[in-house]
Amino acid sequence: MIRTEWRTSSPRPVAVVWLDRSDKKNAMTPAMLDDLSSALAAAAERAAAIVLVGAGSTFCAGFDLTLCKDNADALRQLLIGLSRTIRLMREVSVPVVIGAQGAAIAGGCALLAGADVVVTHSECRLGYPVVRLGISPAVNAPFLARSVGHGHTREKLLGGRIFDGREAIVCGLAHELAPTPEQVPGLAMVIADRLAVKPRSGIAATKAWLNELDGCDGWAERALSASLALVGTSEERERLAALRG
């Protein structure tokens, strides 16, 4: 469900990590998040830049909630894995570029806040609608606030509405718009190629300082705890059951 390719045409090594579960719109499982973290960490050891993209028409539909019907631990592991993955993208010493086409919903949208550059398109559907299920998206709050500011973070996490790629650009969650969904991965790879030629030491030092400056990593564990506190509650179980009909 996770695969890594290397761009042979790039002037320096660029790793392209794919979410490859297109038949499920790349909905994430605990094992998939474990593999994603491992793939990103391995890529960072030799890559000059990393691109994260999704196979098929959808970048990522979020968590695979069908796994959580009778297993509260599945949701717990999904939240832990998501937090770990976002932090890893921030901590690696090379730039991370995400290309999000079609939709990036809930946990899929949360991944965007871990990237250094996000590419999408005007009609992409993004958002964090999980509050209506009794799930707290607080796990992503520190990272989202770093990208879009506290005001936008409150509105988007509490309101849970779906917005488009143009709004993502305006609020700062995304940085480049491709003309079409099909061109999103390619544009993300072009941007990664440009970043890859920059001295690694300069990129690493700058990323480390930016992480220290925004301070959100210090809140990551507390934010994760806030989301985990609702796992297994009666409201959450009832709403997830109703969602699956």
C-alpha cells in the first residue's frame, strides 16, 4: 500500500513515495501509516527531496473507518500513526512536497500540514469533517495552526466543512495550483527537483530553525492526547455505527 520510486531524471536523488491503495481512495490503515513512516525515514537517508503523492484520482480519503467498527484500538493506532507521520515529515532534514489531487479529507488533509510545500488544484476537496463523528481532529491542530494561523484552524477544525483548492491557497494550507488534477503529481515532482539542487546543509538548518520558531512540535503529544481521549466513547461508537449504516 506504500511504494517508493526514485526519479532518475532528477539532478540529485528525489524519492517519490506513493499512497497506493487507489481502490479504497488511499484510505489509511494502521499498517499503512507504519509503512509510510518507514518509507519516509528511509527515503530521507539518501534523498535530496521527497514527494508524497496518491495513486488514482484521490490523494487520500482519510482513515479507513470500517476498521473501527468493533475495534477502538484501530482508531487509536490510526491517530498515533498520523501524528508520528506528520512529525516525521517536519523533522526530516530534506524538503517534503505533497501533491494532493481529487480529495484530501480528514487524516488525508492532516498530512498536508507536515509538508514544506503543498501542490493541489482548484477543484480539490479538502477538510476535516470528523467532529460530526465524535472524533477530535485536535491531533492536527498544532501543525495546521503553523500553516494557516489560529483563526483558520479554529474555523476549519470546529466547523468541519469541505473547502476547495483555491481556499487552501488563500489560507496558506497549499502553495501551488496545478491546472488539472492529473498534473498535480508532475508539478510536485518539478518543485522537488528544484529544491533538491539546493545544499542539503542549508535546507536542514533552515527546517530545524523553522520548526523551533513555530513551536508546534512541543504541542504534538498534548494534541494527540486530546484526540485519544475520545476514542471508545459511547458517542463515537454510535456515530461510527450510523455512518456505516
